[in-house]
Amino acid sequence: MKTQIIRYTNKASLEPAAAILRDGGIVAFPTETVYGLGGNAFDPAAAKKIYEAKGRPSDNPLIVHLHDYRTAGQYAHTTPLFFELAEAFMPGPLTIILRKRSFIPDSVTGGLDTVGLRVPSHPIARELIELAGVPVAAPSANLSGKPSPTAFSHVMHDLNGRVDAIIDGGTSEFGVESTIIKLENDGTIKLLRPGAITIEMLSLFSDHIEVDPAVTQKFDGIPLAPGMKYRHYAPSSPLTVLEGDNDAVYEFLNGKERCGVICFDEDLPFIRGKHVYTCGPREDSLTQAKRLFDCLRRLDDVEGIDVIFARMPAKVGIGLAVFNRLLKAAGFSVRTLPPKR
Ligand code: AMP
Ligand code: MG
């Protein structure tokens, strides 16, 4: 398949991409979280193309992207709490799961009776959805199992030749996928996937925030979100997250050969080796979120490493999202190093 590359100049430059969506094709487009691979959410054939292009199992549902949260009632059964949250955080990096209306095809929701709704804030995503005139079902625009794409080059690497069009929109602002929440009948907000809309922000809207155990622990059981059971973000060499103080971590890493490292800026002077990548300052979770997937992809391209080690990130704010993605990339492999003193 010949993939059309679209460079954004003005709204009119997106019309070919909008036409592809209306005609049942699929388009990769930038959002403020990661790039998405979109198709018409009313068209089961478009959903099928998305699953095929990604190599994604078809029981892992897609998120439906809208231009305006006030239209949500057309697609799902809304609640007062939905609108409170939507007013606060939409457009933005939040996906809310609601009971779906019947004309959202089962192929989009992986057979579930719920649908995840999101209103992206990225100007290109907003204009594209508006021009298309249909809700846009989209997962991340990566090959299944690979880190989500946070740069145009990542999408080209994974999907050039597999999709109808790719829109170049530079680098993603947040770099981790949207926060996903489900609203329970008793007012509880259940966090299924952490992101840039943090627990701290959500707790202004409910006294009961429940973090799904799969966010921090290896999942085995019946998945609430089908995505939970699949391997994610996995680099080609096995990855282990290191828990320990600076001295313990430096001594451990400097005793290893043929390893890749993901660390913080402050660690760089203390770690020897050629394949050491920093995802940002230790205290700066926002930068770490932005850079993590790029670090994982860079390490994928490196020859001559057998294993990858990453430092343990902070777990508060958007740091919880960094922690969650790193653990998933590591298949929840964590090694705790004893303190040196
Ligand atoms: P992606 O952002 O590419 O990882 O894909 C969308 C994510 O949203 C997947 O992890 C899905 O499992 C999750 N998701 C989408 N719709 C639902 C839903 N109705 N219930 C639970 N999770 C969902
Ligand atoms: Mg994904």
C-alpha cells in the first residue's frame, strides 16, 4: 500500500486525510499524548483495517475520539460526573469509559458493552476530527507490542506502507497515552491506565479513586480492559527496572557488559558504557514521560546489547504513568539492590 504523507500547513491541508476517514480508510495523526491510528468509528471495516495494520488482537478495544464532549450522549450513556470531568479535562489527555449505545460497532469496542471516549486537544487532531465529520476510533499508531509513537519518525518506522496516510505533527507533548478511567455507579473513579490527568487532579471530583491492581502489578486473571493482558512496549532485549540507591545502582551497572541503560540526567557522569540514555532530570516526571518511549525505541535499534536496565522513576503525578509503562515494558521485572552502606 502506498502511504500518503501529509504535511500540515493549514486546515485545508487536512482535507485529504479527512476524506480518507470518511471513505473508510485509516490515517495516523498526532495527538497531545501519542500518535493515533484512526478510522471512522461507525465503520466496522475501518476498525478491521486498524487491527490489521497494527497486528493488534481484535478483542483489545479502540478509543473513540470526538471533537466536542457535548456530543458524547450520542455515543454513550453519560452521567453527571462524566460532564463534570469533561468540563475540567476535555479537550485533553483523559479517556472516560461509559456504557455504549448500540450503533457503536462491537468491532470497535472488542465486543464490550462499554466505549472509551476522548476529546484530544492537539490542534491537528481537533481539525481532522471536525473535518471528517465522524467520530474517530483510534488506538496508538504503533505496531502491536511496540512502544507507542511519540514522533513522526516512530510512526513512519512502524506503519509506512501499512496505512492510507500519515500526518506529520512533530513530537508529542505528553508522550504517554491518555489516562483511562471508568465511572462506577457509586461515584467511584476507577483508574485503569495512569496518564497526564493524575490521581491528584481526579481526586478533586471524587472521594473514592480506586487504582486498578493491573496498573502496578503483573496481571493474571480476567481482564477488565482487554489491553491489560497483552504484552506492551516491549523492546527487543529484556528489560529490568532497578530499585536501589545511587551507589548500589552505579556499582551494579558498572559491573555489567553489553547492557543498555535508561537513567536520569544526574546519573550520566557515574555510569560507564556506550548505550546509556537519559529520559530527563530525576525530579522531572513530565520530561521522563515525554522521552520514555523514544528511549525504548532507541535501545531497540542498538546492536551489541543483551539486556536493558532502567532506574526506578518516582510514582506520583504523571510519574505513575512513567512507572506503569516502564513496568509493562519490563514485563514487571524489578530487581531490588541492597544498599551499599
Ligand atoms: P491504546 O491507547 O493504543 O493502548 O488503545 C486503547 C486502550 O484503551 C487499550 O488499552 C484498551 O484496552 C483501552 N480501552 C478502550 N476502550 C475500552 C473499554 N471500553 N474498556 C476498557 N478499556 C478500554
Ligand atoms: Mg497502544
